[in-house]
Amino acid sequence: MHIWILKYGASSFSDDFLSEANNITQQISQLHLKEIYQKKFGNFHLVSFCTKFEKSQKRYLQSDDENLKGYSGLLIGKNTTDVDYRDIKNIDCNTPEEYNGQYALFQLNKDQFVCSGDNFGFHKVFYFQKGNEIYVTNYLKLLQATKAITANPEQVLSDFLTSRFGVFPGYNTLFKEVFTLPEYGMLTIQEGVMKVASYKDVNELLVPANNFEHNIQKTAFEYKNAALYLRNFHKTAIGVSGGFDGRLMLSFFYNTQGKSLETYTYNRAGKLDLWIASYLSRKFRVPHKKFELEIKLNDFTPVLNEFKDSKGDAFTNALDQSVGRFFETDDSFKVSLGGNGADTDWEFGEKKLKYLKTENFKSFISSYALMLVTHPLVSEKVTQQLADRIEYYLYNKYKVFESKENYIQLLASAFFHLERFRGEQGFVYSQRGNVNKDIFAPFAIESFNQCVFSATKNQLQRTLKEGIHFRLYYELTEGKVPYAPILTARNEFGKNLFQKALNYIAPTLPKLIWKLFGGDTNQRIRKKYAKNTNDLSKDYLMKNHESALWQYLDYATLQKGLNDGYNGQYNTIATMVKFIENNTQ
């Protein structure tokens, strides 16, 4: 693992900051054995924390008296499988478009700093300017340790509101004037001036030059190359499903050689997830670990987290207790089989049509932005202010769809893949998931998303044989396509009467289990400890009547709701108040 922070300014990082940064990195399991490196060129000061080579087999930095180059994250060649991109000497920082994976590349000398992100902006790079000082980092906690940034209550509220619909539009963070690099992002600092641009036009992702068939073949080729490379060079990198079809994750490694594979699943839908994952793993001849989460936890005391922090979450604790040191075992490549459902892009488009205006592209965007931020505790003025900002962002980014007849479909895909998966899930994976394992997110690469944006409506359906997922599954398994049902929807897969019958039965089983037991495993664990957490939240909100959040939320109405019969709906608001309180300088 490699985390780093750069400062441009008249002064270097203080000793207090360096001490705090060391404490922060010491809490990261991949950095328990680390090397600390500093480089100063003129007004630039770079501080780097890397896992020791003896443990990671990675060389993240290369420097001499005049130049330095480095990388963080995980790089995979689009067309090669035998070049070791764990070593910076094999990486060309001037051609980020040649690589898949989730990463940042940077170069530094006395005159300038240049940093490029991956095509999806999935591996987060944060930047911030205060007066004549500029900070750039791939780990937000290091930027917080500078004491230079402060919470942004308006953005905290915006993320709370839009998260109800599963999206987080834009490149803002929860801190004022702290942003992340966009898709194909490139940042330069020269003579004290910072510029953020793109090394490639995002429209090449949104409006692919090639047709769907070409993009499918290209994606299958790159997935197979990625699997060959990862099995050869990486020990603990994990394909993260992110709710995508687990069988497709396994198909990357079909008929490949290299380090041994292990799959894992936990019991979200009772025994169903475990059965499907273990069945598929046997078909692919891969060992499978089953983790059955307990509803009652040992030594768990509910706490009030900061907004978006999962440390005190009951389900997160249960998963951590169960999985334990699974990711830290040597000489095997871990594959998540958590995605046995069939969530589709239409969830972010057609499903919401009754709330939206569809006369034209502009009215759709406008009504969508307004829907995202409308809430009974938010005034009309604040609602419109937030909606206008989101509308401006969405319109300018996606106006290339305006002349398309299927613009609603295209926008739904953009909301799902770019404003959800790229944004929030990219943040979670790069800031939290990486602390104990390397991560390759296969659905955050250019070619797969070019499939998405060149697809017809049917080709987006994961339950159809013409859909992207089945087509890739077919190509990668050379037509073998080992069968397993999909839990949330009927599908066209199956070769005999039993399999076809199971396609009709399987989607009803999770619903039946959840009705009988009061939700899936995640929900049941959280419900078990909800009352104590809710009581903490209520008390905290009643005591904090001067929070900056009340400039945007109606505290009087909220307070009345707490007194009239608190039912836990304000727990998230309490975490927002705590985040603002703890991060206001």
C-alpha cells in the first residue's frame, strides 16, 4: 500500500504534522511494516508511506537529485500480462490511458508536479488550496491532519439527501474547497498555480466511438488479461462485486494459471448466497469460504459515528469479526462472490419517472435534481439552492446525451455507474477497503463502461442472454457458462427443466426469508442494536442545538419529532452533526 501527501508553499510540513501522519498510517494494517520517504524540491514537499518491499513486492517511487515519479493503487496493462507494474520503473507516468486498474501516477521536480488518476477517478486523489498553499493527497485523513480544512455543512446535507436515491453527484467532499479528481483527471502545479483538467475527454466514455459488439470483445479481452496478470503478480488483490453478478467475477479466472484462488461469501440472504457461491466455486474448481454472520455480537457497544463512518456499525463489526484475517493470508488471490442479484440501471431512471418531468432533457435533469434534495426538514430556499447546483453539474457533464432519443436510459446508467459507483463506492474502496487488501474493481474500467453506454435497454439487463453480463460470462468461459440462479429476478439462463424452474423460484426465496426473519442479515444485525444507537442519537441531537447544520435543516421541527415519539429516523442526522462538530476548525 502507498499513501502520500504533497504540499506546495513557502514552508514544509511541520514536525507535528509528520508525527500525526505517522500515527494515522500506523493504524493501517498494510502499513504496519512501512517505509517513510520525504522529498523536497523547491517549494514542494512530498511525504510518502509505503509498505516495505519485503512484504509487498512493490516499488512505488523512483527518484534522483532532480526528478521523482511514483504511483499508488493498482495498475494493469490493457494489452500486456507479463510486465510487472508493481515496479514504478516499468510504468510510464505520461500515458495513464494505457492502464486499467485504480491508481494515481505522479511526477515531481523543482518546477512542477503532475498527477493523473485512473480513467474512472475511482482511486481518489484529493486537492485543496488555501492562499498560497496547495495540498494533494490520495488519503483524506492525511489532509485532515494538516488542520487546514474544515467541514462543509451544506455538502454534508447534500450527500445525506442524495444518498436516499443512491447517488452522490459531483467531485465535492464533505470539506470546504476539497475536491477529487474527475474521470481521466490530471492535476498540475507550476509556479504556484494549480490547474485541474483531463488527459482524455469524458465523452469518449459516454459516447463510445465503437459499437456494443466491439466493446464487449474488448472488455472480455481486458478482463482475461487482468486475471492472468493478477494471478501472476498479486497475492491479496480482490475483485469487488459491488452488487454485480458474482459469477462474472469468477469467469475472469476461467482457464487461467497462477497463484491459487479463494472465494468468499457471507450469508446476507440466509443460506442462499452461500449455496450459490459455493456451487459456482465448485464448478470453477475454486475453494470457497463461507462466513455465517451472527446476529448477536460479542463485545459490541453501540457508538455514535461521524457521518459515513462505519466503525461503530453493528453489521460492519459482525463482518469484520467473521472474516477476520482472511485477506491477510499469503499466496492466494481473493474473489468476492457477494453479488448474486440483478440490480439494473433502470433503478436510477425509469423507476423514478412518476416523480420526474420527461418532456425534454433539460426538464428531466431539473426535476431529477429537485427530487434528490426535497425533504420536509429542508426549507424551500435551501432546497432550490442545492437543486440548482446539482442541475448545473449534471447538465454540463451529460449534455452530450441531450440529442439522444434514449437519454433517460443513458442518464440512468450515468447516475448508477458514475455518480454512485465511481463516486461514493470509489471513496469507500480507496479510503477504507485498501487498508488490509489491494483492490481491483473490474466494473470501474473504461471498456466495461463503454459497453454500458453503447448498449440497448435489453443489453443492460443482467437477466437476459443478450445482456452485458451474460455476454461477458459466455466469452470468458468459452461458452461453458456454469449455471446458478439469480436471487432477485427471473432470467433466461438454464439448460434443463430443473434449472429453468429454479429461475422462477429463486427470486421469491430472499423475499420469503426476509419476511419470515424480519429482513436480510445486514438489517437484522442493525435492528438488534438499533434502540441503543437511537437513544444515543436522540440525546446527542437534543444537546446540540447550535450546530451549523441548523442553518440548513429545521431544528425546531426535528426537535418536535424527537419529543413526539422518536423512531430512529434521525440517527443519520446525529452523525452529520457530530461530523461537523469534530471537523470544524
